[in-house]
Amino acid sequence: MLSNDIIIYMKIEKILNYVELFYKGNDKEILHITQNSKDIKENTLFIAIKGTKFDGHSFVLDAIKNGVIGVVLEDRQLADKLKKEFNDINIFLSDNTKKALSFIASEFFENPSKDLKIIGITGTNGKTTTSNLLATYYELLGEKVGIIGTINHRVGNEILSEGMTTPDHIKWQQLLKTMKDKGASVVVAEISSHALDQDRVYATKFHGAIFTNLTQDHLDYHKDMENYFLAKRKLFEMLDNNRTASINTDDFYGKRIYQEFKDRLNIISYGKENADFKIGDIKQDLEGTEFEFIYNGEKSIVKTKLIGEFNVYNLSAVISFLIKEGVDKDFLIKNAVKLNPVKGRFEIVKGKGFIAVIDYAHTPDGLENLLKTVRKLKNINRVITIFGAGGDRDKTKRAPMGEIAERYSDIIILTSDNPRSENPLDIIEDIKKGIKSKNIIIQPDREKAIKTGIEMAKEGDIVVIAGKGHENYQIIGDNIIYFDDKEIAEKYIRSRDDNR
């Protein structure tokens, strides 16, 4: 990951601003940091993290046996025990090892965020598209841009690794350093609620932030919407005074953030109602979208290849943020036509007389926005919706997604998503609780479900394949198998077209 595989080392004294030295056992320099007791290399510092499933303090002895030079703990009794048993180990204490790890990782990788313009994008839906649109604008402005997000982690056109919404404490700082070393001046990053709640990005110096929306998701982790919101809110707490923030105030939780931070941050609201950047009339078809906005009393028109009202919001988030940053409004409007759709986000595959739409929508709000957009398109016949829900995740969103699919679809095909350890038929039964009609098709095999939807499509139909978008895998039990919705759709569209 690190450019040129350079060796990084850090003197123990460097971390004493963030942790208490409980016992000094050696003077060795730190060459590696980890929170995994199996990931021990020469001169490793082990940080014990209390996670959702495991407590790293339970693995401290394993880490010591594997050869660490020091440990960071929250447990003073354990520290006292280790001090008596191991006189050559450095022992550090912290009230919060997650925050300590964030600072230690930043220090270890030479505080990369101080030299980068990092913009965090948070919210339930729209993070990936908003991040990529913002990155494209910065590239058009001549910046070299890094992206940390769901699809991949990249600098310019160089892909560094597969995507993850927000990596762990150490990988996050390592990525920032790599991007800095590769010449990036700007980093646009999707910031998840899990990452904020777990303080993965706590020591990062953010230049600005965007809030897209907050709707039901991840309640298996956060338990309720208020906790979910408070996790997202942390990103704006982390911004220094007068840093730029763009907030969707059509969203209830966005209004709360705007009201709380409007006097401290360089903040701009966007939305249809009483916003600084007010969205007006929207026109859309399969070629793209045109919309109006009013800013400082002046009306402007934006034309884009992106489709859907949700993309109007994503683009408005980006344009409003950059206007507040001082970028010329006319430049932003002129270059909106150069912005390309993001993989797996309202991605169209054309058949003879019908189309398939591949989209990542996997929440009630995301699915509703997707299907509303499809319904508003001109000259459409039927909407055939194919979707499932992830296993071992928030079960409370399944029935609402079924109800939404029924409201906007003519035909529903229920299938699997990433069932993980759950039985796909049990997940489908949960979705069915939100569907009153019996006119649904059950096909837990996702490929067969897509095949069924495409083969039944008639002139003017739209086959919506929702839930996985850019993902090219399915998680079934403990197995990860290759699976790409777009490739499967193209395969059966070709077969259908060739036979007609």
C-alpha cells in the first residue's frame, strides 16, 4: 500500500501526547502498529480495542507471545498484572483506545491529513455518487484527487485497493499517506456512521463536509435513528471553525445539523424548501436531467447526463459546496454535462424495446427514490422490480421495502441479495410482510430472478435490478462468489435479443 514500500518508524515518545506511559520496558522504536494480535511483526505496538464482537484486551497475551514491544490498554488492572509478569514490554493506558489508535495511526503515518484537502461525505444514500461528482469537479479544476469509497480507493486513475466505505483506523491513515505520496492534493471520502461511531477518522483534519440525507439503515448496529444521527453528526463536530459544509435541509436531520452548526461553520443549505441553494423545476428522460436552482436571488439551469431527482440532490450538494468554497458558478454549470453516471447507480442496459436499470438501492428510501424516478420517465409501460435484502443486517427495513416495491411496481420478483448466514427464503418472507398483493414471483436464485425479469419484459418495460449495484459478488454463508448484476443482465438481454 505504501508508495515505494518505505519503512516507517516512530519513537515511543511520539505517542505520549495521546496515552499514559504506565510502564516502560524498552526503548525500541515502533515499526508497526496493529489492533490484531495475529498481525505481529518486528517492533509492533498492539492497541487493544473493544469492538462490537470481540474485546482486544482478551488477546493481549497472544500479542505479547507473538513478540510485541508494547501494548495500549484501557484496563488498569490488566496493565498492573502485565507489569508484574513482563518487564520488557511497554505498557500504555488510555481512557479510549479507539481514539488513541486514531491519533497513533495518524502520528505513525506522519499526519497526512495536515497536507491534504479532505472532504468527508456522509449520509444514508448518495455518498458514492456525490463523492465521485465532487472528485470529477476537482479534477477539472486541475487537482490530483484521491477517492476513498464504496467502489474503490484510487488516486487519479490508479486503483489502490477494492472499495470499503471507510477503512479501519490504521488503513485509513495509511491510505491518506499513500495518496499524499502519490501527489494527491484533494481527497474525497465517504464517511460511514460505523466509522464515526468507532472513531476511525477521529484524528483526521477535515477541510469540509457534505450531508446527503438520513433514512432507515444500520439499525441492527445503532438500535435507533437518534443514535444513527448522532454518529453522522460527529463529522461536523470535527470540523474547525469556518470550514465549509453543505447540508440537505429538505431532510429532517439535515435541518438539525444546519441549525446547530450554522453560526460556526461556512455552511450552505440545499434543497427545494427554504434553502440557500434552492432547487427548482426538474425535467428528466432517459438521456439525462435538466433542473433549475436559485442562489443569491439568481436563477440558473443545469444540464446533466445523470438521471433522477435523487441525482439532482447529489449534484446540488456538490455544486453548492464548491460555490461556498469560492469556485465560479458558471464553471460548475458549464461542466455539469461532463459528469458521468457512477457504476451501479441508475446504470442502464438497453434491450430491444425495453431497458434494465442496475442500482445499488438497498434501503427503503433508496428504493423509493429509484422507483419514483423510473415512474416519472416518459413512455414507459410496466415496471418489473427485482430485489432482495441483505442477511444478518437490519431486518426492520425489509417489510417497508416490500411495501415500497408494491406501490411503484407492476411486477415484483423477490430474490436473494447477500444472504450471509440467513436462509434466503426467510429474508423473502420478511419482505413479503410489507406486500399485500399475491402477484409476486419468488426466485431465491438471483441469476434466475434476473433471467425471469428480462424474459418477461415487453415493449416499453423497465426491469429494475436493485440492491447490489457495483458489487461483483454475493455472500452466501461463509462463501463469497463472483456475481455481477450488470453482466448477468447483459447476458440474458443478448440471449433474448438473439432469439427474437
